Amino acid sequence: MGEPEVPARPAAFVRSLAARLGVLAGWRGRAAGFLAGAVATLALPPAAMLPALYLTIPVLLWMLAGRTSRKAAFGLGWWFGFGYFSVSLYWIGNAMLVFSSKHAWLIPFAALGLPAFLAIFTGCATLVASIARHPLSRALLFTFAWCGLEWLRGHVLTGFPWNLIGSAWAGSDALLQSTALIGIYGVSLVALLSACLLAVALDMPGRARIGLALVSLMVVAGPWIGGQMRLSGAPAAGTAMVEGVGLRLVQAGIPQREKWRRELRNRNLLRHHELSIENRPDWISHIIWPENAATFFLADDAPRRFALAQAIPPDGLLITGAPRRAVGPLRIWNSAFAVNDRGTVVAQYDKFHLVPFGEYAPFRDFLPVDKIAHGMTDYSAGSGPKTLHLPGLPPVSPLICYEVIFPGAVLDPADRPAWLLNLTNDAWYGKTAGPHQHLAISRVRAVEEGLPVVRAANTGISAVIDPYGRVLGSLSLDVAGVLDSRLPKPVKSPTGYGRFGDLPFLVLMLALAAGCFFAGRSPLFRL
């Protein structure tokens, strides 16, 4: 018998794996790209398994190294993105099942069409990165292209900055603090750079491998240490609260199928009313109901407003979502109203960032598709972020539904609020990852702006989040109940992101571009 076979060294195994992945072609290459993108979603909330990013990004880059044509490079990125978005956004298709007789035919477009479109951005990223020939140059260029296109995804065609790669850091309170300085787009850049450098390190020999691996670790360790220091200097969770302000968040848990039924309108309203007063502590000063909790034109219905006033604490307010209308011609808005204990509307806000196909039907003249939301008339857009100055409350910026997902667009910088209020209705998506992702995005906004976020959701997840992204209290999905809480205070001064917006991200992008340029000019890293 011969000598027993000695297992390959880890470095040799990694180089062998990278080489094998690089030559995958045809359906095997497409399947591997899709699978890598699908597994990458485990790094996102609610799973928040950050190591998944360090397993899948190397696979993508190693496969990219073997693509010899621009078409193949784009195709690889597209299949990765298709796996990433179809798995992480599967819950959008659930909305088409609420009224399946009317909308079920749209499921392929929601579950596959949207991911196919969003995958164009990731395909363009690998296409740009394929220009580079050296692994390090390719990794830097890929990070630059991915993050630039991610920013673009958040802005073009009204934008959809959902499940940005930086969301993988939302599972760690310490790492999340970085958004206070560089925003979520900047965190995407740093997180992706770390994973890309690790991919290069694993495929490098000797000292270069050790050096790049250490740099990859430092790119994460530095923000983590900084985040721990920021949290250690922060007030203990739940201790820095606004005096004299007590909030009751009402989560009535009304199924979407029953929400707009005219014959159930009074029953649904009574359910909110009862939850607003049941076992209410005397320190509660304000009641908050979710998006369109009042399914009638509140400003035009004095009798119902007066009925609602009976649930409002003396000298307090009810803040609720409700539609608003104007006639001649007819226009409607998805709005939020503040009503006092005499039944008078004291303030109103109109949603300005509408959901395409959800609240209005774009290209009505060309596409035979109505909006998904209740009613035939498209919603009109409000004028933009607005700070409301309400009796007994610090200044607040209301945000309806997914308006909270847009970095840098959640408040009026000329009239900066002291907190953000998110009224939402995630009942469309059932018990899926969608509401958990929505909550995680709200935490990101809180840290970015240094402002507490209060979110009231029809079926969950309602929560009170402090300006460090810590959830002080919440109500689970499909649970009817109330959440009583004091209002957290904002940080003492605006965060770096609150002052400069995406400028720090731009600086990081310029530094990365310079790295790509100098790497390309170096004899070691020829493009």
C-alpha cells in the first residue's frame, strides 16, 4: 500500500476552489451565481448572519475572474442579483394574494419581474469590474461600481433603496453606529470592501494573503470598536426620555381584507377606540394610530372626529393615518392627521413618496394595471418632508409607510425635528421577512439622523426606537394590542450624516476611485 494522501493546505484548497468556480459556464455558472446571491441574503435582516457575506462575495469575484467577455461578466452579476433580490424580496408577491382574484396574475411580475429589473444594477457592477485584470484591482473596482449603482438604485425612477448591502451590519448595534457618520450607503461601501478584500486575500500567496486578510478584518473591527465606544458614551437604553410626553401606540391587527370594507368601518374604528382607552395609564398624553387606521375622509367627517375625541387624553392629541380629498377635480392623498380632544384637526401631512403600482399606476396610458391599494383614483403626492409643531410634543417629521426607507429624505433640514413618526400598514405582507426588514430600515434611519423613530403599524411591527437604533419596546406581527412608552430624546447635536448627508459617502467613493486608479498604474496591479 502507498503512503496515505495528505489533505491539501487551506490556501491551496481555496485557490483550487477559486479556479474551479472561475471556469463554471453555461447553466452551472448561472445556477452558481443565483445560489450565491440567494445565500447572500442570509446576511440581511431578519436572519442577520453577517458571515454569509464573506462566503458569497468571494464566490462572485472568483467566478468573475474567469469571465472573458463583457456579456458573460454582466450575466454573472445579473444572476447573482436575481438570486439576491428574488429571495430577499419574495414577500412582495404576498401582497398580490390578499385579493387574489384580482391581483394573483401579477405575482410573476412582483416576485420575478422586479428582481429581474433590480438585477440589472448588479449586472452592471460586475460588467464594470471585469475591466480589471488583477484580483485586487477587480475587487476595488467592483466595490466602487456596486456602491455607486446601489446609490443610483435608491434614486432613479423614484428609487428603491431596500436591502442595501450595508443592511448586513444592522444585526450589530455597534456596527450600525457607523451610519451616524457615513450613512447607509457609506456602510455598504465599507462592508462590501471588507468582503472583497477577504476574497482577494484568500486567493493570494504568503504575506500578501496575511496582510490583506488583516486589512479586511480592520475594515470591520475599526467601525465595531468605534460603535462600541459610541454606545458606551450613550445614555442607558430607556433613560433619556422627554418629560411629560407619554405615547400609546395602537396596533389593532385588522386583516387587510377587512380594513376597507364599508360595512366593517365602524367596527374597525371601535376596535382602535377601545384599545386607545383600555387600561391606559394616566401619564399617556398622546395616542398614535397607524397608516389609514381611519378609512374615511377624516377632515370631512365631523361626527366621527368628535367620537374619536372621546379616546384622546385631556389636552392631548390623536395622530392617525387617514385619506384626504379635494374636489373639482377629485384628488386624494394618503395623509396623517393630528386631532385634539375637541375633535379639531390641528395639523395634517400628505405622503410625498408614493409606491409605484401600489398607490398610483405609472404609464396608465400604456399599461393595463390599476393601483393595488384601495380605490380607483390614484393618490396624489404631497409637497415633501414636513415638520409638524404640535401641542405638547417636540417637533416631529411624519413618514407614511415606506417613506422611512429613503436615506437623507426623511426630514426638512430647514426645520429639523426632534423625532420621526412612521405610520405604516404592513398587513399586505403577512408573516414574512418584509415587516422585519422594514423595522430594521427604521433603525438605520434613527442612527443616521440621531433621532428616535416611533412606528405604529396596523398588524406589526410597531416599535419605539431610540436615536442609537435600540428598540425600547415593540409589538410582534399579527398581535393586537398597545405599546405605551415615553418618547426618547434625540442626540444632543446632529450626527455627521445629519449635517452632511451623502457627502462622506462621496468622499469614500473618491478615495476608492483613487485606489482603483493607482492600483491600475502600479506594475503589480495592471488593469
